[in-house]
Amino acid sequence: MKYALALVNIKGLGVKTFSYLIPDEMKDKIQIGQAILVPFGRQGLVNAFCAGFSDYLPGDFKVKKISKILDETPLFSIEYLKLLEWVANYYCCDLVTVLNAAIPMKLIEKASKTEQLVEFASFEGASKRQVEVLELLKKSGKMPLILFEKYAKTTRATIKKLEQLGCVKLMQEELYRNPLDILQITKREALFELSGEQKSVYEGIKKHLKDARQILLHGVTASGKTEVYFKLIDDTIKAGKNVLFLAPEIALASQLTKRLAKKFGTEDVAIWHSSISDGERYDVWQKLYKNEIKILAGARSAVFAPLQNIGLIIIDEEHESAYKQTTPAPRYDAKTVAKKLSEFHNCPLLLGSATPDISTYYRALNEGNLFELKHRYNNAKVPPVSVINMQEYGRAAYKNIISIPLQNEIKETLEKGQQVILLINRRGFSTFTQCQACGHVVECPNCAIPMIWHAKDQQLKCHYCNHVEYFPDFCPECGSDALKNSGTGTQKIEQYIMDLFPDNNIERIDSDILTRKGEHIRLLEKFQRKEIDILVGTQMIAKGLDNPNVTLVGVISADASFNLPDFRASERGFQLLTQVAGRAGRGEFAGKVLFQTYNPDFYALASARAQNYLEFYETEIAAREEFDYPPFSQVIRLVLSSLNNFRAEKSAQEIALRLCTMIEKFGVSERLEVLGPTPCVIERINSQYRFQILIKNKLNEKGHQFISSFLNKITLPKDIKMVVDVDPLDIL
């Protein structure tokens, strides 16, 4: 091939591709995935990746030559590029955008770290004292020079003389920076003995692994799904294959990796997420590409790490929304990418959850790939759930929020020396500020949503654009001073609980306090050590907490998640309530769960109270089928936005009309349904007016290709922005 396609990271523009002439002396050496040095305009020589080859150029251009191959070891393969190309096509964005998200561009700077080592060669010509030093070196073997100098109580000058005599060899070797070294694990733990139910499920899954593409392990909270995973991982490694294990968030991925390292050793386990350093990322990437890692654990982005020879992919808590990248593009779902990755490696994908995604459960049920753990490990009891009807108890509640039954249960739990979790899935102190005279609600000037009062900072904040204001003296609408903070957030609950239980240690976990790196983990470890009596938080506390001393879980407003105008609202609410209820009674003490609600008869809440997933699923799947929502269609959401409301609406109408015309022309209107355009539920964000078009695709891959082809032909005016969200998390 005459030309190489180079990926260049241009400051301010991101990653772009350019063609370069391959010099004759490089034609037998250059490979896809290598880091190269190329000339680029006024920037001079810049680092790049080789991403492909061609024999011709699309046009009459003057082409520059590649200057140098920086690293002969490729950092990715042609198969890896094919996966990224599929991601670009599926999520309706260009390949360069996907490359920018998947490959850390710091890798091309060759951020390797070397260390000087010393090794014994001979005793010939050495003095008596030098022989003593050499005997120590011969006994210890090759080791870092700095460490040997301290060990042998010698100097650099002595080592240099020995090198000149030929008694020692000095060399530079690349040092592997392992993010797991901090764990200081010296001894491996044996795998737990599986219970009867676990063993039955494990053997059933094992039989399906050869034939099934996608398997679901549905296990109630605390049923021991992780131990089943570990046994399957052990089998996969013994078969000479590697494992990719995803967790929904960095904190959970870190906890998971620690457990994996204790079972399988730090030398065979690696972690991958956005918080590891560039140097650690470079070293892990190199070891992955060289097939020197057996188990890779990580958060969403780990699905793009170049793990070789994959024999099993596991996605724990598969229902979690954190697997979906919401911004910026590519707006990929790690579960969807992992499914395609499993096809590339011809290996099974195992999904696990106590509250599976409706679509996942539907497919597993219909394909015969569903396995269930119906009991907690060691037959521990699922905590009973009581519903507190706030229509009855609200007036007597503390500040009309903390009911007397909940207060009594908290008091009783604390007296036993046990711990409490309280969930309120709204951060801030108050959720809106309203004028008592005219009813006006103070909204963000940039977004069509109420400002949230944060008592600690004494500020009103917008949770979408981060706009901040001080509390107004007068109503901006009528001039009255009768402004009042209403609604409830985590800060208010924290304060009220402190009022009620002043002698206890109370902490709060939400995104407002997680400004310091590792703060989430620090607070959870403090809770684990029983240094916190009551933990108040958002959905963050509903997952990953395995504290045997937690015996009471209270949900302050169990209705909150159900009241959103979104087809997944009931599912999200059910999952949250079921998951947080599962935090109670995981040890030797029995647990209790209390839901405070104004709507105790709502079907999703009733199913969560009964901890009955199947009951919820059967009601929900019937509604999804009636309205052709997933899994009975694929939803693609187009959001058109502009600073000008009229321009945004007009552009959305034009695109919807063109799309409907094209659908009718090809006679697929029964299988591709266009809804809208309509104003988004949140009509304005960051001063941008927003209109959405929803497409229900019932043509599977063909319908997706149809929409992608249509979108590729659209040219938008400069003042119009369009977001394409395939399989959106919500339609707000």
C-alpha cells in the first residue's frame, strides 16, 4: 500500500484522519495500531496512530511522508477497528468520534516508564570487597539498581567500576505501573463453596455457555450471584481464555476488582476506568494487547479496552443506567457494545441483576437462557416491606415528612447498635422555590426547570446547566416577599434527621458532596466500620452496599421516581425500591424496610413491596406491547435545538416531514413509526429550545440502517444542533 491513514489529535478539534505517504524503508515495518510521527502544518511533527492503508487518494493532494514509527508494537488491531466501525454505524456518528472515545490519545505519547536494573555477570578481576557485593547480587538476582545499592550498602561509583570490569550488567527495562499494587494482596483466597441452588444454576449456565450468545442470571438481592460469576471465571481461565467483567460505576468496579485480585491474584487482574492515571492506562493497555491479562474489570469504558482472547463477558447489575453514555457522542450502551464484542470473540455474554431490564428479561425468557436464584445465600430472609400511607400519617409526621412509624423504627434500630439507610432520590434542600402570593416558581434563566435550594451554600442551583443565584428578596413576578422553599431533597432530610437524632452520627451521600476523589468510597468504608449510624442519600446508596449491620431501610418518598413523563419511569422506580430494600438484613440480624407513599396502590410500588419481579414484569410487558415500546421496537430519539424557539421547531418539522415521506416512499410505514416533533419535556436547557422526534423501529437492523442512511443525508443550518440518541435512557 502506498498511503497510510493517520489518526491525529488536533488541539481544539479532537481526533481527525489524514493520509500520509509511506516511505520505502517503512513499507515492511508499518502496521495498523502503531504510534507514528507525522508532519502537521504549523504544529510541526505530531504523534498519531496508523489506522489503515490505501493505494489512492480521494482527490489531487500534495501528500507528506510519515516521519517515524514511534513504537513497533501496535496498540490495537484491525479487528478492534472493525468493532469501533460497528459502534459508529449503530449509534449514527462518525468513526473518528468513536475512536476519540475509545482510544486514550495519551497512549501515542508513549507514556512508558523505565527502570535501571543491575545483574551479576562474573567475579573476574574483582577485589575482596567487590566480591562481597557481587555475591549478594548473585544471590538476589537481577534487581533495581537503587534498591540494590541500599541492600548491599554500596555506591553508584562501585557499581560503575564493576560494570567496567565486566562483573555486572546494567540495563533499562520498562516498568509496569499496576493500579492494583495499592491493595498489597500477598495471599490468594479460595473460592467459596457454592450452595445447592447456586451450584444448580452454575451447572445450568455452564451447559449453555457453548451455544448461547446471551444469558441472564436473575437473582434476588444477596443471593450470591458474584460467587457464581467467580466459579465461571475460574473455569474460563483454566480453559485458556480471558474474562471481561463490567460493573456500572467506578466505585463498584474498584470493589469488584479488589475481590477478583484476592481470588485470582494481582498479576492476572487489571482494572480500567476513567480515574486511573495516564501512565497506568498506558501500561495496562500494553499488557492487554500483549495478552498478559486474564481478567479485566472496569466501568463502562472498559468495553473498549483491547482485551485479547475473550472467553466470557460478564455485566453485573445489568439494569443500571450508568452503562449508557448520555453525553457526548458516541451515546453508546456498554451492554449493546459488549453483545457485539461477544460475537466478535464467539463467546457468551452473561448478564446479572436482581431487577433486570425489561427487554433483557423478555429476551432471556423467550430464548430459554434465563437462570434464577430465588433465595438469599444461606436461606437468609428477604426483609419484609411495610408501606406507610402518608395520606394517613402525613399530618402527624415531623415537618410533614418523617412519619412517626419511621421515627420509631429508626430509634429502635439505633438502640440495638444497628445501622439505618434513608433514601430520598432528590439532592438539594428544597426542590423548588414558590411565591405564596401569586404561585410563581423561580426557574433557571437558561433552562425550563425550577431552581433547587442548597441550604449549605445558601444558593439556588440549576442541576442541568449549573447556574447559581442567591435567594431573591422579592418575587420576580409580583414583587411580594412571600417566597418559600418547598419540596424535599437529601440536605433537608439530613437536617431533619439530625434534629430528631442529635446524639447519632449522620452522613449524606449524593453528587453534591463527592467533589473529592474517592469521597464516595471513604464514606462507605466509614459506614462499614460502623462510624456512621444513619446514612442519607440518593440512588447511590441503593447499590453495592453489603453491610451486615444495616437492618433498617427507609424510603422517604417512594412515589418520586414514578411521576416522570417517561415510558421507563415505572421500571426505574421499581428497580430503585427493590434494590435499596435489598440493602437491609444481609447479615445475621433480620431487616426491615419502610416505604413512605401517597399512592400505596400503584402497581409498581405494590410489586416492589412484595419483592416480586415477575408480577411487575407481567404488568409492564403488557403495557409495552400495547404501545410498541422496547422490547417490541427500538427507539431512536432526535433532539433539535436552537437559541431561537421558532427555528428549532421549524427544523424539527422539516426533518420529521422528510423522514415520513421517505418511509412512505419505501413502503415501511407499518414498521417505522415517527412521533412528533413535540417540545421536549424540559423545553429549554442552556438557553437552547428543544424539540424531539421519536422513531419506533420494528425492522431491527434493517430499520436502523434505513434511519442511519437518512440521517447521513441531512445538512443542518449552523444555528441548529441535532442530537441522535439510539436506545435513549429517557425521553425527557
